[in-house]
Amino acid sequence: MATEDVVLLDCWASPYCMRVKIALEEKGIKYEERAEDLFGGKSELLLTSNPVYAKVPVLLHKGKPLCESSIIVGYIEETWASPPLLPSCPYARSQAKFWVDYVDKKLFDAGGNIWRTKGEAQEVAIKDFIEVLKQLEKVLGDKDFFGGDSFGFVDIITIAITSWFLAFEKFGNFKVEDHTPKLSAWINRCMQRKTVAKVIPDPEKIYEFVINLKKMMGME
Amino acid sequence: MADEVVLLDFWPSPFGMRLRIALAEKGIEYEYKDEDLRNKSPLLLQMNPVHKKIPVLIHNGKPVCESLVALQYIDEVWNDKAPLLPSDSYLRAQARFWADFVDKKIYDIGRKLWTTKGEEYDAAKKDFLDCIGLLEGELGDKSFFGGETLGFVDVALIPFYSWFLVYEKSGNLSVEAEHPKFIAWVKRCMEKESVSKSLPEQEKVYDFAMLIRKKHGIE
């Protein structure tokens, strides 16, 4: 299959884009990455492919656009069967989808509240963030991955956001490992995977990115 | 073994209505349990410990939470009748995208229509009509979002119609005046028994909303 068949409109720092890249890598699909300048000016292709939100990631498969990262990963899962990212039993699938929805609704925003706030508000934000991590650690239990023995959908959706954890830790002056060591072990386990290591950027670079973002937003 | 299906729900919830419609479309027998959200049952707290919200579908004792997740579960398990999602993976992704759009936009913006005033209300009214317009565009010339029959997006969206009297009466808004094609779609949906029997009367929902408004001191 030609590389031009699969195009990803991307931003290197976006955990939502990272999810899609990891899924594509896991399935062994060749794709073309097109970097979007989200601050300078979005491309015509982005604006026409995602008229509703004008956001990345957008996956173009044979020219047809797909938007919203969890939905894109679902499409990748259904279009390229191997290896499977979701279990085959409908109940187990529903549970995986529930946790994908939970991570989507809670994790990134909870982390974002840490670098967006100071003082007491930040303390609350850190506490809330750790609650989310503890919930995820509970779900993981003694399994190697959220998917059980194998790396799957929930792992992909979640591991991408962990690239921002160093930034959250530095701004909030805390360490994830002190609160959820099992989850930290899971992060390290995932980072051993070639597909994940290839996609996830250096967390120090993400930290610098957030510093610049704050400056641009006029935040102290 | 016969399937045991229980639905923990709250009668004015559009999210609960989604599951009522899907279960009716598929001809699934189930036990309906209306929750008092000010006094949640031990069963609800046990079945949805994470969010403590309705609806919860309980199938043979096992809970499925989050209405769009539960809709997909219902579609996968009872796949012999009335499919909600198409078989083509691109069209499935599109259906999920628009159902997700409904989730992200309609409930929150709709809520602002009866809980805010002045500039905030005006902004919400514009947003709401824009969203309806986008959905109308996606519907195009089709009878339903699902094509000839009710699909995933239809089931996700039509429950909010039971709240239209609340949205419209609160601030001189008429969806039909701005988007007649959308209302034509609504009427087609309401002709289906699975929909009309799953949605409460608009007046009843209106009375409920006004009670809530009064209780929270919103005028």
C-alpha cells in the first residue's frame, strides 16, 4: 500500500496525535506525517478535512478524513485487523471503551489544570490529577497492560498523555511515582515497546513546549 | 439461559432515552428502574462506582456505563435485528464522530439555554442553532442519519427533542423557524414507536426543568 494512502495531519506535542501514530505503528502501517503549525496558521487541508473542530489529529485514508483521536484509533483497529487492539468479547470491549472514555474525559484536563494554576488552586488540581491516576492504577491491577497480557487500545490512549507527565510534575513539584508506583512501572513497560518509544517525544521537550505555551498565553 | 437486562435510568435523561430506544428497536425485554438522583440506590452506586450516573445497562448482572458505550454494546450483542452502526468501517467512524459531537455540544449548550440570561444566553442560542445547522448538513437528503432506518446518530440525538420545549420557551427560540429540515427529521423519528414510547412528554420535561430552576434559584 502506498504511503500516500495514509496521511496524518499532526502536531508533535499533541498526545492525541501520538495515539494515532502509535496505533499505526502497532499495525505496521506506513503513513505520511504532515506537521501543522497550530499557532502560525492552520493548513487549508486541515480546515477542509476537519471543518467542525479544525483540530489535529486528522487521518486521511485514501483522501477521506477521520477526526477525533479515539475514533481514529477505533477506525485503525477495524480497518487493519492485526494485531488486535481490542478484545473479541463484546463485554470486555465495552469495558475497554468505558476506560478510553474515562481517560479522554479526565486525564489530560486534570494535568492541564496543574500548569494552568498556582497556589491553592494548583494544590486542588494536583490532588484531582492523582485521584485519576489512582483510579487508573486500580483498573490496571496486577496486569502488565490495561489490555491484559497484550498492549491494547486503553494502553495506547493513555500512554500518549504520559509524555506530558514530566511537565505536570515540574510545574506542580510532585512525582507521579511517589503516588502511583504501579502505574509508573506500566509507563516504563510501555516505553520499552519500539512503537511507543518511536512516537513519544522527549518529555523535557514537552516541558519546554508548555513553558512557551504559557508565555504565548500570557500566563506567569 | 434467558437474558436478564436491567436499565438504571432517570425519566428526563436524554442519555437514558437513547438506551430505551435501542432496546425497543431490537425488541429486547428489560426491567426499567427509575432512580432518584438525590438519593441514589445502592445498586447504582455498585454498578457505576466511577461516575455514579445513569444510565447503566446491566446485562446478566454485568454493568455497562456511558450511553454511547452501552449503545455499541447493545448493537454488538443483539446483532440479529435493527443494526445501529453500518458495516463499513469509514461510515462507522463517521457515525461515532457525529454521536460524539452531540455528546460534546448539545447537552451543555442546551443546558445554558434554560439556566443563563443576557449575553451568555445569546451566545448559547447562536451556538445551539449552529450545531443544529451542522447536524442538518450531515443529514443531507437522507431520511435518517442511518440512511433509510434509525441509526447510531439518530438514537444519540433524538432524545434531546424532548427538551426542546425547555430550550425554546426559555428564550424565544424556534428551531423549526431556523432549521425546518431538522424538525422534519424529528417528526420522522417520532413516527417510530421505539422513539415515541421512549421519550417523555415535552410538557412534563418542561415542568421538571422549571422545578430545578426554581430549586437552584435560577430565574
